[in-house]
Amino acid sequence: MKRFIILQLSFIGLLFHTAVYAYFWFEEYYPYLRFHGKANFFRNGHILIILIYFVLLFFFASTYGVLKVGYLKPVDIFISEFFSLLFANVISYFQISLMANWVVQVRPIAEVMFIQVVFSIVWVFVCNTCYYKAFPPRDILIIHGERPIDDIVAKFESRREKYQISRSMNISEGMEAVKKEILGGYGAVVLWDIPGTDRNELLKYCYSRSIRVYMMPKISDVLVKGADQLHLFDTPIYLTREYALKIEQRLAKRVLDLVCSSILLVIASPFMLITAIAIKAYDGGPVFYRQVRCTMGRKEFQILKFRSMRVDAEKDGVARLAAKNDSRITPVGKFIRATRIDELPQLLNILRGDMTFIGPRPERPEIIEQYMTEMPEFAFRMKVKAGLAGYAQVYGKYNTTPYDKLKLDLTYIEQYSIWLDLKLMLLTLKILIKPESTEGVDSTQTTAMKDSKEK
């Protein structure tokens, strides 16, 4: 029922956006095409044009998460809707220009976009208000082990309009006591970092009673999620392969890298030139920053970035991640880091084959050694080439714990497809305007890594 209501609200919004486009099609663009002898549509022709727009809008809305009203924060829904409308309108504008054999006026499609964005602001607010009034926060029971749960509690509490932690219970209180508590009428149960045997028993217990469960996956869960199901015998068998990407996938990925990086270098060249001038003018230091990073198989290469820190940022020779409010970052550096312009020179690394567009972010050898001391599984993420952007960057933050980033990167590796790469490229544009995705790490981040490691 809840999902049906969400889809209805989202569908009404998409219909309104399509109606705005249809109005300007009939009032502005079609008369222009007909006057110049470029089109003479009957009813079915108009239906096709409007239907193409609706399909485009629905595709981008699904990709960006516009249909997840109530699940994402209102600002995330609005940003998603903005990019969906932007892409649908840009593509439709070029479609009309192709029909006209010339560049048509931008004003009508700009007015379409303006009206749709204003409506989106109001509609997102209305949808979320209706959703939270109709569906109050779920009462949550957290069942946890010995490790601290402050991090996950803080995350649930950041969405108090959707989740309400009623009680947390340690698995050491006993299985019978835990099962009895589960039946206390909670809206959902969170199984957080408990031994595998206990987790399996509680998962089956909740499933048999139709109780919703949120569960922290372990590394083995992520690997199994990407396994192939075989039917060699009369019992299900899962196959996890010894290699990450098939040869045809690697070839298609390389072609995509070459095409996209070449196009983006041409488009970004003016911004890169302005950035280079600004960095040089600020302190006279070098424009670029080269650093040793590791890619597939821990092969080392020189990553290329615009310099965002002082020249003597690591004069003591100690490798460290950027922290919140890091004093080493220059004023120019703060801007180019926030807008991700500092990453643009890595397009050259992609052309050379050191990196790929989408993949786990490359780390420094010293930091890899540090992580692997506490997390030997960190080596798994180097089964593929390092990337300019990745699954962990889209669905995590800069300061997401290394262990959680590892699980996100492994999810990408185990579920790889060209479509997933294309989807992550589109979603990367969304995170560019979300400031929390570029935050530095806390000073306690490395310590937290130890606490988050699975048993």
C-alpha cells in the first residue's frame, strides 16, 4: 500500500512535468516547425513526441531516485528531480532542433524548465508532508554485539521523521530474551554486527513472522550477492569467480573510458585553464600535484590532480587524509575541492590506462598498508582498476569509514555491468553539488575503522 501511494504521487508529478512540455510543444515549437515546413503531424505524431518526453523523464527519474519519496531526504529528491528534468529537456531540445535542421529558440525550453523546477519545490514539500503524516516513524529495535553502535544510532536519528529507535539490546542478553523482545510490536528490527550464527537464527525468526529486518552485511554477504546461481544439480549452488570482470566487460569499459574522457577533456579545457591560472597566481607554486597511488593488482602509478594544498602540506613525509577544516588547504583549493575541479586532470590518467571512469578510488601505498593491517579484505577492491568516481563516492561520503567504503566498492565489483557504469556516471553529477560528499575525515576515523571491522 505504501509503495503504491509513493508511485501515485511520483506519477502525478511526472504527468504535470509532461503536461508543461506538451503545452510549450503545441504553443511554441510545433507552430515554428510547421511554419518552416519541417513538420506536419497528425494526432499520433503529437502523441509520440509527448510519449518520448515522458519516457525520457521516467528513465532519468528512476535513475536518480525521484520515485523514492519518503525514502530519501526532501533535498535529495529535489536535486534528483532537477537533474532528471535537465537531461530530459536538453535531449528534447536537441530532438526538436534535429527536426528543424537548425538550432531552435532556447527560451521556450528554458521556460519549461523554470516552471517545472518551481513546481518541483512545492511538490516535493507536499509529497513529503503527506507521506510523513500518513506513515509515522517506524519504531526500531537494534540488536547489537559488543562493538559500539553510536555511528549507526546517529544515522538512524538523522532521519527521525522516518525512524525512531525505541530500544537497543545486546545479543548477550540471551536468544530467548531477544526473541521475546522482537515480538513487542516494533516496526522493524536492526541486526547490527552480531555473530553469524545468531544473525541467521534471528533473520529466519523475523522472516517467519513477517517482521521487517535491517541487517549490516559482512564482506562474505557482499561476495555472495554477486555470485552466479547454477543449476548443475537438484540443489541451488552459488559460484563466486576468481576474476572480477570478464574480458568483454573490460574491453567495453575501456572503449567507454576513451570516448568519455576525450569528450570531457574538450568540454572541461576552459575550466582547467582558469583553474591553473588561479592556482599559479595565488602562491606561485606548481599547478599540478602528482602522487603515487595504486590501481589494479596494487600496481603503482602517478595520479595527477590540481594542487589544492600548500606546497609544504606534507613536509614531514607522513601520508594523511584531508581532515575537516584542514588548514593545509588553500582558498583556491577549498573551491576546487568542493566543486571537484581538482580531479579533472585525472582524465589524462584515464586516457593513459592507469585509471577508469568508474571504480574504487585509488589509495596511496602507505594508507593501503595501514588499512590492510586492520582489514586484510581491503585487497579485494584492487581486483579492478582504480576509478575517477565510484560506487562508494555515489552512495557514501568522503568521510565514510574505510570498512563501509570497502563494502560499497565490493558491491560494485560483484554486480558490475556497463549499465551500472553509465548509471554511476549520471549519479556522480548529483553528488557534485552535495557538500557532505566532500567533507574531510574526522580525527577519530582511523580508530573507528578498527571498531567497524567484522568478526
